[in-house]
Amino acid sequence: MHSVRRRHLLALAASSAVPTALWAQGAPWPSRPVRIVVPFAPGGTTDILARALAPELGHTFGQQFIVDNKPGAGGNLGADQVAKSAPDGYTLLMGTVGTHGINQSLYPKLPFDPIKDFAPVTLVAGVPNVLVMNPAKAQALNINSVADLIRHARANPGKLNMASSGNGTSIHLSGELFKSMTGTYMVHFPYRGSGPALLDLIGGTMDLMFDNLPSALPQIKAGKLKALAVTSAQRSAAVPELPTIAEAGPVPGFDASSWFGLLAPAGTPADIVNRLQQESAKALATPALKERLLSQGAIPSGMPAAQFAAFIAAETKKWAQVVKVSGAKVD
């Protein structure tokens, strides 16, 4: 009798142990769509890069990688949403130099910690910014070079309107650094992303902008924007005819480029982070995607997570100094 009862209890224990073990292990990742939050409006470089990488990852992992635009507060709204998401690999952020290199020095208080609340995955691409003007305005003011712009801005302080993709973005800070280093003053108008800012610049509501090259390049080629110079230390292979601001102003030492990378909420399992990094790096190295990004002015990366974390730390220090020197403030 006792042996029968004992066998019955063991059978019950065994039957309950299987689902418990499976529940603890969980379904293999990813077993459902993954969301990549873009903290800016559609049409900007953050959005362009996310939409270029998402289908590649979707093909590799066999699940959709959905781009979800959550603009506002210089990227802080979208970044905060990801920081507070479950660390299960199903919510990622396409972070930027703004959300993870600039904003903590620019904003008095952030709702998240750019370092402690995130697990860096990989640097997706580095991008020079480009100084562009509304062509009609440039023609009316006889501005054909950076030197012309500096002379006009110094003679007419506050008469030019400068658009940006939002407070704290590298687009904003490129303009603030330019103003600081050239002794000029232009009125800053922050938007919720490059897309809407470019629309107003092309339409003539805004006069100029320091935009990311990939989002501005199609409009430059179409003649809808007049490009004066790139903001990087070296010329861009995508537009080799354009001088740098450092050489064209001349504004010695001027260098203000952008970068974009994947991040997950802190606590995301290391194996998921590593798989995302490895597959992102493979995708970015494929000839088709690599050439596509290079032709748009972006330099693809795919660096390992630990290296990306060190890169973010170095960029945070660099941009803190830029914010201090330029006197940039949140408008």
C-alpha cells in the first residue's frame, strides 16, 4: 500500500516538474516581434538607419523587427520608455549621440540614467553632419560659402533661423558650437526630428540647419537644399566636393559628428545582447547594406558591446566639454 502511494506521489511530482522547468527556461528568443524604438520622428537619420537594419535582423532571427517612432524632448521620451521596459530582448532603442552622449550634460535632470539603465549592444554607424541652407534664402543673401554665412550672421545677429531635430541632438550642438566658435548668433528652433525640420527648411520657414548627412543628402542632390560644408574633421566620401567647416570658414578645430547605436534595457540577458551584436555586425558588413549606407553618408560599424560601452563613456566626456564651451542651453 505504501509503495503504491509512494509511486503515485513520485508520478505527480514528475508530471508537475516538466512544465515548471519549461516555464523557468522560457521560449527561445525571439518567439515574437521585437520593437526598435526610434526616439525621433520619421524621416531622420535615426529612422533611416533603424529601417535599414530592422529587416536584416528580422530575416536572420525569423521574427519581425518593428520600428516604432516615439519622438519628443530631444530623444529623451523614447529613450525613457525603453529604459523602463522589461529587459527581455523585445524592446530595443536606436540611441544617438544625443540620447547617450549629450543630453545628460544639457538637461538639468533626465528621467533615466543613460549609462546605468541601458545595456549597449553595438554602434550601428557614424555620420557627419552637413550645414545646409534654403537655396532661395542663400541666393537672396548672396551666401555661397561658410565664410559668407559667418560674415552675414555677424553683421545681422538674430536675423537667421536655425532649425534642429531637437534640443540636445548633435544637430543642435553642431549649431551651438558653430555659433560659439564664430561669434555669431542665430535663433534656434527645435523640432521633433529631422524630417519635420527639413520640411520647414525646404519650405522657407527656416533658413539653415546642421543636419545628419543621410537625411539631407537626397534633398541636396535634388537641389532642394544648398550644402555649404560637412561638420566632421575630414571630408565625406559621399560628398567629397564639400569642404569641412574647419577648412571652409575657416573654423580651426571644428568637429561635430553624430553616431547611432542599438541599446537594450539594463539587465537584458548577455546571450541576447551578444546575438544581437553579432548579427547586426554581420548585416552591416554585407556588401549591399554597407554600400547603401556609405552612399548615404553613413559609416557602418558593428563594434562589440563592451567596446561600444567604452565609446559611449568617452563621448559623454567629449560632449560635456562641448556643452560647456558652447554655452548651449535647452530652449
